[in-house]
Amino acid sequence: MSFEKIEKLDIKEEFDLSKIEIKEPTEEEIISYYSRKDILKEMIKIANNREFVGAFRNGAYSKRPSVIQYENDIIEMVKNGITSFHCSVERWKNPMLLSTDTKNYEEIRIGFDFIIDIDSKIGIEAGMICAQLVCDFLKRYKIKSYGVKFSGSRGFHIILPFEAFPKEIDFEDISKQYPKIPRILSEFIREKIKDELLERIVERYTIKNLLEATKSQTLDPYNWVDIEKGWGERHLFRAPYSINEKTWLISIPIEEPKSFNLKMAVMSNVRINTEFFKIPNKEEAEDLLLDAIEWKASIEDKEKRMKEIKKRPIEEYRIKTKVPEQYFPPCIKKILAGLYDGKKRSTFTLISFLREMNWSREEIEERLEEWNKKNIPQLPTSFILGQINWNFRREKVYPASCDSDLFYKSIGICEPDEICKNIKNPMAYPLKKMKINKKEEKGRFFCRLCNKEFKNEKGLKMHQIRFHKDEII
């Protein structure tokens, strides 16, 4: 996505590339930058036992495998047209022994660092929000050895050194468990910060602007800001203090994401203030890894059970006729009873839900007008109509999933019943409810005039002739 497309998201000046004067450097300027002794020293620190690969202005990598041992190796590569440098996530006995033909990775891998690669589709500020949440999450595990750096474009890299992890897991050398371990860790972190990330991003940009910016139909924060979860073999990441050819900014280490602004990454402003690669004194990420593995096992067990009962995807819960309110889930009924907090978020939920229930635009306007009278204080009518207009200009947008604290639990409307335990989205509730009612009523006979139940059709007819003769049309 181009930077022009996200201007509607009201970018703060310190994260707006258009506000910073950056020009493409000449070859002499690039050589001069990489010749700085402090820059060379920092880049050499992380090069040991890694592939260290150069890239040209057009983004193409130099020949692999590649290593650097001395500061002059970097300078010579730059003089030959290299503009940026990239390191391997994995550490090797001898990187020059790597071969794509024999796939000898298991034999020479001695470890790997866990790199959390954050990239934002909607600009640097959103990437910073996500990166800070990840750092705060690591702190809750009392992890201190993580390093953070700006990617040079729209994201951030967070590193946890291999030394922070235990040597073995399940009696197997952890170095042999790549890329399994980093994939589990990435998925775990993504899941644990998901709700807070959605809340922070929605607060900053609003639902309307976010959905318009990315043409998304679901309220998933990873539609806008992503955390890499698919690390593969011989994966590379941009080296600290490397130039980024997309922006000509520098991938600089920083103390905390929240302290970052773009001017810090301009080539002429770069200063060495922070370590990116920090060796821990102990295996401080052990608890994080064990929790992640246990979480992954529980997820896989749940998925297995779901497959066994052949649970249908949410898209199949489609209803072709208008659904009356008696079949609505508890959360929607709670919203319709009137709210103190969360009214704007709930406006989105109601419109999206009612459209899925095949309510017409006029019916939705009328019902929301009635609902707003119960709110304290009431929302402006212009806001509600504006949300309806915006929603009906798009394809149907799903209500948030049931596990979204931002739209349900945090505003006190999540009071699940037995049906709720078997669904993932409120829009699946009515079909389940109607099926249960239909099953319960099968084979039973009720008088439509007095609701009295009878064992068979004959008894019902006799009752109606005897007691409702004048009323039957």
C-alpha cells in the first residue's frame, strides 16, 4: 500500500515521511556512512556465525552464502555497489558451508535468534504501537535482554538472543527445533496482544478510516499491522545500522518504540546510543517459551476436536429471511437495552449484525433511533446516520468475533449462554437458536389462539372446534 493511501489516517508529524527531507544518497555518501568506525564496530558485533549478505540499490541480494569477518569487508562490499546488509536469523558453525543442494542445515546450525518482525500497512505509528505492546508483553515475563530497532521503513524488529532460551525442550536440543520454535512464539505473542492492539489502533484511527484504508471486512488488527509468523530456513533480517533502500532511512536500534521519531533515522542524524544485540545472564525467556508451547498444544487439541465434530465455518451461517429479535444473542440484546459506555463501538456492531440478519436500511435506522433513546447520554443522530450511510456503501462487514474484548467484554455486554459456547461470532447465534427451537417443537401441536399444547393433531382440532369456533377463520 502506498503512503498516499494512508494520509486519511491523520499521521502525526513525527511519523510522516513527507514532512522529512530525505534524498537518495550518492555512492560517495553511502561509502562515507558505512566507513564510520562506530557504525562498522556495531555491525561486526552481530556478524559472527551468521550469513551476512549485501543487497544492491534495486533490492537484489549479492551471492549467497556470504560472511564478513573484518570491517574492511563491509567497506569493500559497499564500494562494489552494496547499499544495505542483511543477517541470518540462524547461527551456523561455518556459514560458508551452507548449500541449497544438500540442505545440510541441521548439521551446521548451532542456534537461532528469535526475531519479531513487525510491519505496518498503515504507517510507522501503527507499527510503533504494536512494537511497544510486544515489548511490554516481554517485560511481563521479566525479560530484559530483548533489543529493538526501526526497520527503516514502516516497521520494527525485536530480537531475543538464542542465549535467552533453554538448551533443551522435551529432551531435544532447541537448535534442532527451527523454525518450529520461533513460529510457535510468534503465534503466541500475536494472540496475547491481539485485543489490546485492536483497541489501541481503533482508538487512534477509528474503525471507519481503518476499514476504508485497507478495504478490509473484518476487525482483525493484523489486517493493518502484522507480526511475521512464518520464519523459514536461511531467513534474513536487515542488519542494525543498515540503510533501507525504500526510504533511505537507517535501521537504527532504539531503547523503546514509544521514544522513536523519524528524524532519528535520517543518515546524517544517526548516533550510537543503544545496543541491539544483548547477551543475557540467564535463560530468562524459558517461561515464555514453555507457556507458548503449552498454549500451542491446547490450540491444536481444540482444532482437532473441532474437525471431529465437523464444525461449519462462519460463512455458512447465512440466513435468507429477516431474523426477529427473539433469536438475537445475549450481547446484542444487552446493547439494545441501552448503554452508558461503548456506544460508538456498539453502533458499528448493531449495523453490521442487523444487515447480516437481513434487516432493511429503513428498519435499521428505525431500530437504532429507538435504541439511542435508551442510551445515557444519547449519541448524536448525525453520527448514527453517518455510520449507517458508510456501512451501506460497502459490502457487508462482519461484526467483531466473540473473543474481541474491545466490542463485548470491555463494555460489559458479554453474558454467554449455552449456545454462545459453540459459536465464534454473534451472527452465528440466530441459526443455532432457530434450529434448537425447531427441534424442540417437532411433533408438538399448539393452539395458535391460546397456545395450549396437545399430544396430536386430532386433539388440537377438537379443542379449536369446541372453544374457538367463532374465532377460527
